Amino acid sequence: MINREFITRDDIMYEVVSTTNSSNFANSDGSINQQVLGQYVHELNGDRVLQRENKLLICKVVEEATIIPK
């Protein structure tokens, strides 16, 4: 069984696809290299990056279920 982590922010539920250290995307001045991070998120089919402590959480939006009547 695969453990999946879910986070809710601003009433939107996200599935955490990957967790990485923010230092992996740091420029020499300490800021985050948005272009490289964006490419990484795109490769993982992520929708959003959330931050928790020194970690970047690459996330996908969990779509709401639609009930289709018979």
C-alpha cells in the first residue's frame, strides 16, 4: 500500500507528489530559482508548490468527485 499525503490550503485539497529541500533550488543569494523549480514541477505534473519549514512540497490539486445519476 502506498502512503499518500494530502494537505488542505485555502479550502483546496492537494496531494503531495514530492518533497524536496528548498536548498536544492537556491540561487547564490539564497532566493529560489523559479525557472528551475518550475521545470521540476512540470516534470512531476504538479500544479502547485507549497512550503513547510525548509521543504518544498510539489503538489497536485485533488479534483472534486462528481456524482453522475444513472
